[in-house]
Amino acid sequence: MRIAGYEEEEIIGKPHNIIRHPDMPKSVFKLLWDRIKEGHEIFAYVINMSKNGDHYWVLAHVTPTFDESSKITGFHSNHRVPRREAIEFISGIYKKLSEEEARHDTPKKATEAAFQMLNNILKDKGITYDEFIFSF
């Protein structure tokens, strides 16, 4: 709340996208939600927007929450301060993903195309997404 510049009553019960920065590729959120729905944790660099329009980066660690029968009932996210070198590198990739998303006429096509672009980047590097994130 302090970093984003919101008061508690402004954010309680509101969707997390209240702080979504327009430069944050939707394709990265697709990856995040796909992994959570499959029951896996994920680490992802996220650029958020403060109430006053400023931005800040976090390394988000998102994990699903399970009930007694192993059904996913929600998720939990912890945020860490990312290393500057990681932000410098990731921001370039996010720019490319956002540009790819902007080239398409529907949100679904945009997200899928950029998601494929991210997978191709990882394939070209010969690493998994997790290896990529932890390489900084």
C-alpha cells in the first residue's frame, strides 16, 4: 500500500489489476495464471503502477492454495525487490512482448502471439521459464 500509494479502504476487495501497469505484457499474466491453475508455483517479474502514475518492479512468487482434497481454492503472492540487472534485461523482453501484443486486433490473438514469442525466446536460449527467471 505504501509503495503503490493507496489507502486500505481504496484497495480492500478490489481486483489486483488496479495496479497493473500498461507496459506489463498480458502474455506474462497468461503464463502466471496457467501455471497457478495447473497447481504450480511461479516466479515472475511484474511492473506495477502506483496511484500517482509512477511504477515499481517486483519479483512475485505466486503459489496456489489448496483445500483438504487438493482442490485449488485461491493463491498467495509474496513480492521481493528484484535486482537492477534483472529489471534492465526483463524490461527489454517485456517491451518486445508488448509490441507483439499491440500488433494484433483482438486481445486473445495478442496474448497468444506474445506468449508464443516468449516460448520461442526461451527455446532459442535452450532454457525453461524457471531457469530463465533464476538466471539473474
